[in-house]
Amino acid sequence: MDLSMRILKRVTRMNKAKIMEILEITAGVVLLSLGFYFFLLPMNLVIGGVMGISVILRDVIPVSTFLFIANILLLIVGGLFLGKVFFLKTIYATLLSPGLIFILERTIPSDFFMKFMTESPLLISAGFGGLFIGVGLGMVLRSNATTGGMDIVQNIMNKFLHIPFSTAMYITDGIIIFIAMLIDFQLGLYAVGAMLISGLIIDRIAIEGKSGYTAFIVTTKSEEIQKEIFEKLERGVTKVKVVGGFSKKEKDMIICTVDRVQFYNFKRIIKETDPKAFTFVSRTKEALGEGFSREGAVWETKN
């Protein structure tokens, strides 16, 4: 009975996590689409990617039409070169963004907000456009998804040319913004500013948003601490046998990573269960794996 309840709780938790992931991806795509449509597009700011190309070609082909065509073609290329799993993970966000832009084009003019900005409109456009796109794209990346488009080209460059993803992004977006600067140098400079703003925000949300704390607890009450962590925080632990250098006594060392919200309760559990436990904590820059995300873990110790 106890085993079945644990299995049921795990399945429920996994389903909730999947629903939250889909909701976060949706919210992220909505934010970046709104930022592009209402702030960058009215001022012809080219921030890079497929959206940037659509701004350059807006007098030739409608923005949403170009986004649909380019994203679908790149999605097919991604499926061929990066596999079926990548294709299925990418298709939702890839089609959602052009769909939203298509609806907006037919309901609300893109200058709905910017027409009221009489002072420093370019600065406002670059600032808020970069902000919305940074937050939106950061949320999508934090959920281990991608918006498709130029991300597919960057992933292909990373896989086959062994170019770091960040470098591939600067190469592709840099070329697009450089073309925009040839057309209008001033707009190109503001676009660079918007790109830098979005990049900083993406790092804060996608990377630091996964941060937490990793605790190393040397204790004689490992079973009690482990039970409390399982029941109250639903976090896993790793146990290692250690020997005191001075006392020569064998103890257990528990290693456990928790997110920032759980850290206060985590400290309380240790203090109440074994006040004599020797504990040191390191700041975890990125926590990945079940309960965080799916790849692994990166630790950054801060004294």
C-alpha cells in the first residue's frame, strides 16, 4: 500500500510538472511575441533570429506569413538533422509564436502602444522589447524547450561544427543585425542594445532561475535526516561513508540539493533532527535532473 501511494504521488507530481512546463512555455512564447509585435516591430528594430529577418522583409512579405514559412522549413530541417525528439519538442513553440503574430496583425495595430511614446521612442522600444523577449525566451529555455527558428540553425552548428551554442547565437544574430545596420545604422545600434538586454535577462531566468543550494551534512543520524527530507521536501539524497580525520570514527555524509524556496525549511530540518551535524552549503548555480530539469548538475561554490 505504501509503495503504491509513493508511485501515485510520483506520477501525480510528474503530471503536474509537465502541465507547469507547458504553461511556462506558453507564457514565455506569449511574452516574447508581444514584445516583438508591440515594441520592436513598430520601430523596425532587428534583434536577430527569424523575427529579425521578418522585420527586414516586412515590405515584401507580411511578418506572420514569413514567420510561418521560415519556422516550418527550419523545423523540417531540424527534424532531419537533429532527430524526431527535437522535432516533437520544438513544434509547439515554433507554431505558437507565428500564430499569435497572425492574430495580432488582424486585430490590433503594432503601434498600439508606441504611438503614444513621444519622448525617446527608440529607447523605450529597445528597452521594453529586449525585456519582454528576454523574459519570454528565458522561460522557454528554462523549461528545456526552444522557440525553433534560428535556434535550429544554432543547434545544427553546435552538433556538427562543434561551435558552442552561445557562439553560434552571436554569429547568426550578429549577421542579421549587421545587415540591419547597413540599412539604418542608428536602428541597428538600438537593436544591439535590445539584444544585450534580452541576453542578460535570459541568463538570469534560464540559468540562475534553476539555481539552489547543495548541502553536505556529516551526521550520525542519516536515516532520520533522510526520512525528514523525503517526507517534507520530497527531495532525494546521496549518502557517502566518511571517516573523521581526528576521531577516526565512521559517519555518513548526506548530499542534497534544494531550490531557494526550500532552503529555510531544509536548514530547520537539519537543526531539529541533528543539531550536532557538521553541515556546509555551497551555492548551486544550476541544478538539473529529476525535480529540477533533465540534464545533470553544475555546482558553483561561493565562500
